Amino acid sequence: FRRKAIIVGAGKAGQTIAEVLRERGPSHLVLGFVDDDPSRQGTTVEKLPVMGRAAELERLVATSGATDVIFAVSHDASADLITQLMRCFERGIRVVSMPSLYEQVTGRIPVEHIGSRWMAALPLDREPRTFFLVAKRVSDVLISAVGLVVLAPFIPLIALAIKLDSRGPVFYRPERLG
């Protein structure tokens, strides 16, 4: 049940989330980093490999079997990086910002990694709601069926009480205009 993650950005923010996930996040297995800094290519950061450049993100996600992409870039993201993130998102990969995942894991907000770029803290992740919607529908039908079975014997008695108490039909249908 562990989620496999690639961190975009091997800088301070990326290193911080990698360390937090190693110490407190048993639900995530960090596979490595993606970073455009030429000096980081082919090296290791926080004992994790720098797997490639941002332009290769979609391919790296597909070949590594990653389920999550953690966006930990503190500077302005290039149009190519945004395109790669959107392609991953469209393929069903969970794309989450470093500040929101950090808050989820630790219960604290990483103010030093947000700074004036508070937009980076806005969630970009999309949790699949299929299970929730199916479970809700099943519970709605089951509760309704139980309620109908329990109340069914009383329906004729209620209809009789209404008929004896009031003039007119049991089911009131008002006339509507419009």
C-alpha cells in the first residue's frame, strides 16, 4: 500500500520533504529526484538518485511505476515543467505540492518553504473519489431498503388515519402555475 513518489526539485524544499517522508511517512517510498540543475545530474541527494531532468518527468514516472509526483520547486516553474506535471496529472498520477504534503505528514505548515509564494501551498492533488461514491450509494440503498421494510406494515395504517381524519385524497397534489 506504499505510494511511490518522485520529487521534482532536489533543492532545500525537496531535501526537506524527502527527509520527512523517510522519518515519518511510511506510506511513501521516495524513488528519487528530478532536477534541471546540471551539477546534480547523475548524483545522489539525501541518499536518493537524481533521476533526470524535468523534461523527462512523464517518461520517468511511467518507467519507475511512480504513483505520486511531489512538486518541491521554490522558484518559478518553467512552462515545460508545468506541461509535464499536467501530463502526469491527466494520466492519473497524484501531483501534490511539497507544503501540502509536509502539512499532511507532520501536521505543521512549512512556512520557510512557502515564503511569498503562498500559491505553492494550494493543493493540486486530486484524490480518486470512486470508492467513496460507490460506498455512499450502497449505504444509501441499504438504509432506504431497511427503512422501507420496517415502515411498510405501517403505511396502510397511516393512509387509513389520514383518510379518517381529513376530507379528500390521501396524497395531496396542489395545482401549480408556471
